[in-house]
Amino acid sequence: METRILGRTGLEVSRLGIGLAEIGFELTLEEVNHAATVLNTALDGGITFLDTSACYDISEELIGRTIAHRRDEVVLATKAGHATGGYAGESWTAQTVRDSIDRSLVRMRTDYVDLVQLHSCDVDVLERGDVIRALQEAQQAGKTRFIGYSGDNEAALWAVQSGLFDTLQTSFNLVDQNARLSLFGPAQAQGMGVICKRPIANGAWGAAKAPSDYAAAYFARAQQMAALGPLPGAPADRIVLALGFGFAHEAADVFIVGTRNPAHLAANIAQVNTQLPIASETVAELHRRFELLNQSWIQLE
């Protein structure tokens, strides 16, 4: 598995990471063995970057119940800020962030995480400053090694330009390329690690219909881009195409793919290890088509 250094953090991470929203939302605590299979498949396959969140239902608790004994094998990232899971406070306050981090440590059965990210708050929250200070206090207390921002568009650019965060997590894929146009360069200039979410565009490219309501906008973009004709040199497998497009961008360190299906996860690992890179002419043509058609395509959260 290819690895990278995650910006100025110095953390070595697998370039393919796993997003753990699906196991949190789609499994129950009675399915802990299923979660264990997914997580151990990831670790055994060389994935070292695990991305979860306090608001991914039982995701953190499943991590704690299954792979806490393998803590030293992973770079563990979570997110904070939302009032979730029966918490009585308000979203986007310093106290909510502090309580969320403490709860995450208990759930994941660890003394620290490697990265805590603010999860998609807007510019007003960032400018207020108290939630950022809560992250910094957690870092000073040793509860997290580094702090980051997870989000898109104007708020992501504010986070990058502030110089306050060690990492940026943002949407990037073959039909959602604005990050390479407006965020990758500034993030690199700040020495930030760059984590890409939604790298396979929710399976929208090459699908016969929108895979889900969540993917409808991506599907519409994919239809417009594909209508311009065959992609030169493109692999036949649409997931290999999507992953290969992402991995072709040196500014991006980690691509997090979410699944609750261990077979899909094992296939992703094999594809990354054996079928990349894809042709540079394919990547260039996807760049051209996005820039040609992009009139008001914002990053999708």
C-alpha cells in the first residue's frame, strides 16, 4: 500500500483510507463481528488512516469494541462540533467540542486521537474562534496530536488561509474538482495535509441511474461529462477510473472510501495496489471536461 506523509504533521498514512460513517449508521452493536471484519480487513490490507466522527452514530463505539488492541497500527481521526447522540448541548460551542472529544476517547477506548477535525461548520463559527480554541486546548492537553478542518467551499478556504489547522479534509473526485483549482495550492503552501472525501463520487460515474438521492448531483454532472464522448485511455472499471483520477493528484495525501462491505473494501485495496496509475491523458481529459462544463458547480458536502 502506498503511503504518504500527512503534511506538516509528519504522520505516515496509507494513501487509501477508510471512512467509517457507513458502519456507524448501517450496523448495530449486535453486529460487532461484522464491524470487526471490515476494520480488520482494512488494517490487514495496509490501510492505516481511519476517519470517523462523533456524529457517525455508533461508529466510534464499534472502533473501540473491535480494534482498540491495534491502536498503534492506525492513524485515528475523528470530528467534533455537532450536538449528537443524545447530547443536550448546542452545536458549535467550545463546550460541545470539549465534551465531544472526551466522549470520543471513551468510545474508542484510547487515551488520544491523532487528529480531531471541526466538521463542516461555516465561516461565522470559524471567525468566532471559540471552537478552534477548544481544539487547541485539547491538543495542548494531549487528547489529540493534531487539529484539522473538514469541509468545503468558502469555509474550507478560510480554514486553509487561517494557518490554524494542520489538515484539510474536503470533497474531491472526477466530477467535483474545485479543490484542485482553489484549495490544494493554498493548503500545500501552508504545509497542511490534504484528505479527500467522496473520492469515487458515490459511484455516480458510469452508473445507469443515480445510486442514491445523495449522489443525484454527482450523477447529473457525470452524465454531462460522459456525453462528450469516450475518455481516451480510460480503464473499463469505473471505480478504478475514479480512484485513479484522485491518486493522480500529488497534492492529495489520503483518499477515504467508506463501506460496510468487506468484499468491496478488499476489492478497493487490490485495485489501488495493482491497477493504478491510470493514463495521464485520461486525467487531463477529465480536467478539460470539468473546466468546460463547470458554470456553478460548487463542492458538494
